[in-house]
Amino acid sequence: MFDDMMAANAWGLDNAWLAIAKLLMTCEVWRAPAWQNLGIMPPGTPVLMESNNYKLTRTGGPNSYMRNAMDVRDYIAGELRIPPPSLCDELGRYFQHPQVSHLQPNNLRGHAFRSLIAQTISLYGDPALEIREEHDAHELFPGVPLATRSQDPKIDITVSRNGLIVAIVSARWTYRHDRVDMLDEAHSYIPPARRQNPHAGFYGATAEFGVARLAKVIEQSEPQLPGGIVRRLVHLHAPLPREVVGHNGILGDMMDLTQFVRNSVNWI
């Protein structure tokens, strides 16, 4: 679906985020056994965070989270050159696919996001790189104790050059502030990876909008913490939580997906 969308619109790397948003961003929430509309969101407005964040004020107007979502709506609609109230007609394409439309979407969205990040690197990154998804961590680092949540850990994306790991990517569409698995993964995987290749870098990739959640990883990344365990936190489209929603400051140290993929020529 991603490849077809990119080809049909004659899009390149600069628009890859837009294709991913069209596939995985939704205006409804899943409440088993079906998708449901919140009933309070203005027409065309995507749901970017947990639904309980979206409320009307005492005067009946949209709260700050709803206003932020409306700003994102207007921006994406502008990129697609459609009226903002029509944006929801363009979103959630993946979840309309007949093979997945009846399924609980959270795990599907996470796996799809990982694969779309991997595909974007593969299509538009350095062609000399080898991209692998769900790489068995014990196979990659035999005999190394790994302090991860799973007893059988799989690394979301590994990127190799000439047989050496140059980048490890943990992909999370969203993540909880109190359980940032990508930080645990960074502490588990980067020490053994750097014993094989001192230049190996760990990247987190996300479409998260919660500023405190984003900051928790950014604070552990190299721009904020020289020598930090995370090289950069990569956002699907960094201008959305930064300039569009208006949360600059620490979010200025996020890397945009486009910049991240272009930088792959420097992974050694």
C-alpha cells in the first residue's frame, strides 16, 4: 500500500511521512469490537493521543489538545491540497484494508510503522546498507545478557554495512511516559553493538505527540547528553509537534524522518 501510494502520487522521500500518516493516522478510536468516533472532534480532526485527552471546555469549545489536533489537521490537509474538514476521508487507509479492518489495531499499527520505517530507509537511504526487521537479538549478540522485557527479544530494525551493524532502530508509533522500552533497548543493545563497531548508533523512531514523553528520550540523546546512549530521537514529521503544534525548546533536538534517512550515507 505504501509503495503504491508513493508511486501513484509521484512522491519521494520528502513525502514518505505523508504516506505513512495516510496509512496509520486515524480520526476514530478502537473500542472493541469496532472503530468509534469520539463525537466531539471537529470535522477532519485526527486523534493523535489517548482519547481521554480530548475534552470540551466549560464554555463548550475545544481544549488545548483538540486545538493542537486541529492545527495538525490543517497542516496535513494543506500538504494534500484538500479542505481540512475532508482530511478524515484520507486517513486510516491501512485499517480499511479488508484483511485488517476487523482486527484490534494497536499491534498492527506498531508492526506496520516499523515496516514502513524500514522500507523508507531501504528505498531512499544509502543503497549499500542492508536493512533487517525483527532481528533476533540473541543471534546478533550471542552469549550477551540482555535486560529487556522479553525473554526472546527481537530488534525492530538493524542496519548493516559490510556485515557490521551501523544503526539500531527502535520504532514506536507512540509510547508511554512511564515505560519507554526504547531506552531499555538502547542500554541493552548498544554496548555489545559498539564492541563490534564503535560507531554503531541507536535511534528511536516515533509518531508520538506527548511533549513529556518525547523529552524523556531526547534527554538521553546525544544533542542533550554528549555520549548519550541514544544518538537521536526521530519523528515521523518533526515539524508537526514542533512548529505546527508550537512545542519547540527541547523538541528542537529531534531528527525528522527525512533528515534521518538522508543521513544514512554517513552511517559507518
